[in-house]
Amino acid sequence: EMRRDLTEHEVLLHIEKVTGFAIPGAAKPPSTVPVIKSDTAKSTETAKSNRAPVSAKVKPITMTAQAKPMPKGSGLQMSSGVEVQPDVVKSWSEVRSDKNKEVDWVLTAADKNDGPKTKKITTLLKGSGGIEKCAASLPKDGTVVYGGARLVNERFVSFMFIDEDLTPAMARARAIMYKNEVLNVFEGCDCEIEMRRDLTEHEVLLHIEKVTGFAIPGAAKPPSTVPVIKSDTAKSTETAKSNRAPVSAKVKPITMTAQAKPMPKGSGLQMSSGVEVQPDVVKSWSEVRSDKNKEVDWVLTAADKNDGPKTKKITTLLKGSGGIEKCAASLPKDGTVVYGGARLVNERFVSFMFIDEDLTPAMARARAIMYKNEVLNVFEGCDCEIEMRRDLT
């Protein structure tokens, strides 16, 4: 998640936490900084303990959900007013428990008994059977759900599901605005996945392998009939992948939110929502990704103001060199929402969206969040999305 004070060091620490793997350049935070440890990342403790401590205090990346216990239960009260009820916390603890074999996934949703504009999130369904059973249990009445699941390799993932055909536009916008806060309750997850009704566990494992850049047990190499986008930042895993046995059945890749197609009058991308990512954005990101180009290692994009206040055209705002620090310092201060990407010192890539909560109008924020996944998918080859701020390192 982008902010104007974001630093490269914080990004490396964030990626290390998300992936559960030791990241070169990410030193261990000092003892004065509280660190939330996931029991899914214990395999990295040995490597981390051997690192030299950082002399200066490291400011942790701020999570979207500023959660505090609710007065009348063990749930969580978020900064936006969303109330995650105690039963959600209890259900997720059952999924996380190694002793509980009856629950390995949970679906949560707004409490319909509390009115159409309720901010109370409660458990909708929970059960066993893995990702396939979870996906098959998704509601078919337009209800937006947030959830989490345990995988066969004992890792955890979170997700949000919106039925684009049945969920009203305003309900979608509200749900997307609350998403980060609710999903942060599902602690210990390796990443967020895009849920759909026919999703398989195998596809999820392949997706995690692509996101982390590390070989994931149980994720076999896709057959040659399935197109695979390879990132030049993940070449270190090629040897491990090539030694796996091929899958006998065709593997359907996880569908990205952006169903992009070339625009008739340029080399940009036309998204399913109508968002038009202009050719200059594609060109700018290719410059960031190029090993030969040393003059550009970050790019900021935004809606084209010359096309009106409700434009869906995304164009390049700024680009340059200097890493995450320079990128963060270049964030606009007029309320403009930006989407961007950057190359890190370890030759990995990250994407982000930045919204100035004090200056960006509410409707502009809602619109930007609705388009976020589609736009950020253009920044291909990124390991993860980060939370950007102006002082990030």
C-alpha cells in the first residue's frame, strides 16, 4: 500500500511477512518494534535470527485495519466503523486450529438482520472440504462475502467474493471500501486470492507460487497447453519447477480481475469495467521492468484530468529513478488517486495504490477502489501489493 513517506526497507519487510520467506535486504526489526508473527512463517525464523539488528528504529507498515476489541464481545471495531462480530473471530480460530479437523474454511458477510446499510460482519457459513467446497458454497443471491481457508499444505489464504451480475453497484462499492479492514482479521494468511465458484486448490497453489516466487509443495508445473506469464524476477525457481512431474489434466489458470484486451487505437488495455489504461502506462511500466533502462525504476499513474472528472482513462502521471523513497516523495498532494509500481534494490517488483484520506473526495475514493484490481494487474511481474505512504523506505 503506497504512501508518500514509504521506504524500500519497509517494503522488503512487508514482502518477507506476506510470503513467509527470508528476503535479501530485509533486516530484522529491533526489539522496540512490535512484530506480529504468523505460525505459518516459522520456517524463516532461523534465517531471520542470524541477521544483524537494525541500528535505527524501523516504522512498521500501517495496516488498513486499526482494530480494537469491541466493548461487548471479543470481536473487532475497525476505524471505518465496521464491526467484525465475535463469531467471526471464533470461526477463524477454528480454521487456524491444528486440532480442529471439522472446519477449514469460513465465509462471512454483512448481518442482514441489522438492515441494508449495516456495518456488522458475521459468520455466514463454515465447514470442511477445502477450497473446492468453500467455492461451491458461495451464495448466489448477490451477497458479498469475505472469507479465509486452510490449504492442503497447511498455508492460509483470504478472499472477497462479489457476484458482478447480482450485487448492486453501491453494495459493491461499500464492500470494496471495507475489504482491507475485514480481511486483516483473517491473520496468518499468505496472500489474498480471487475467489470464484469453480476454483480448485491446485490453482490456488500455483497462484501462491507465482506471487511468492518460491516452489510451493503440491503446485505442479502447468502443462504446455496452458499459457503462463513468467516474470524475469522469479528465474531462481525455474530449476525447482522443471524437476516436477507434469499434470495429466489441463489446469485452468486463476482468472485475474482485469479481462484486458488491446485498445483499437493504441497498445493500451481496455478493461471489462470500461477502464482504459493508456499506451503510455504500458510503455512506462516496460521501462521500469527493463534491465537495460537505469533511468526509470518507478511509475505513478492516475486518471486523465483532461478527460473530465468521471474519466476512466488511466495515464502516466510521473516516472523516474531513486527507488521507493523517491517514488513516495513524488506522490501528489492535491487528492489525486494514484496507481503505481516500482523496482526494488533486490530486483523484485511491487505495485500499490495511494489515496490521500484527507484530500480525496469520498466518491473519487470509491471509484478508485472499484478499479484498483484491474489497473494494478497491468503492472505484471509484481511480487505483491504494498501500502504506500510518503515516508516509506
